[in-house]
Amino acid sequence: MKITSAGANKLLRKLEDDKRFLLSQEASASTYVVTEGAEAVIPDYDYRKTAQALEQVEAQVRRIKHALNVFNSTTVLDGLDITIDEALVKMAQLNQRKATLDMMRCRLEKERVTNFGRSNVVEYTCINYDSAEIQADYQAISQQIMDIQLALDLTNQTKTFTLEE
């Protein structure tokens, strides 16, 4: 079966939902309470059938995730010359750097330090960088992240891979 990465992820979410349902059913039906002297109402539960159903769902999840991993490690993003898995790592790195630059770009050039309980000494925290350079790098990294995300979105929606049945 041919499928896109986006389709595979939707299928994975459905399978995880199926698994949660099976586990919920097992949790509620695998035991029951009986009152002394009362007739027991035993829920319909078959351990072996439930275990087999869970194994089938988990096998499908493994199959899909493996196919996705192969797709991500072999598919090169158009215009970026990196594979999907490299792009995901690069985006995480860029997002970390962007967070640092965001904090730096928001600082005032000179800010008074509040010293509770100290003498009348006035201290300042001063930046030791060119805030225009920080702003430019912040914008460049934001653009790189956006370019990678757009390439990922396009690839995830249009490129297909074979999912063995």
C-alpha cells in the first residue's frame, strides 16, 4: 500500500487509540466484584483474545514506524539537500538557538540590578553584544526553521512510500 508520511501518522494515531480502547476494556472487564449471597455478573472477557488483539495492533505500529524511519532517513527534502531525519534534528537545534537569541534580543542595553538588603551601591547589568546582530541572527534562524517546516509539510503531504501489508 502506498501512503504519505502524514497518512502514516494518522494511521498511527488511530492504532494508538485502538490500543487505549483495548487496554481500557481489559482493565474494566478482567476483574469483577461479587457480593456474598448474590449472583455474580461476570463481564465478557477473554484474556487470550485481548492479548492477541493487542499484539496485532502493536505489530502494525512497529511496521508503520519502521517504514516511516526508513522513509525519513532516505528521503531528501527538495531544495534543502538534507534528509527528513537530519531536518528534524536541525530544526530542534535551531529552535534551541532561537530561544537563546530571543532572550538576548529582549534584554535592555543597561538594566539596574535590584539589591535587596545591601548598601547603597548601584549596579547595572549591561549587554556585551550588538543587539542588531542578535536580531538579524534571530530573523535568519526563524526563516531557516520556516523553510525546513514548509519543505517537511510538502514532503509529508505529497511523497509516498510503500507500507507492506
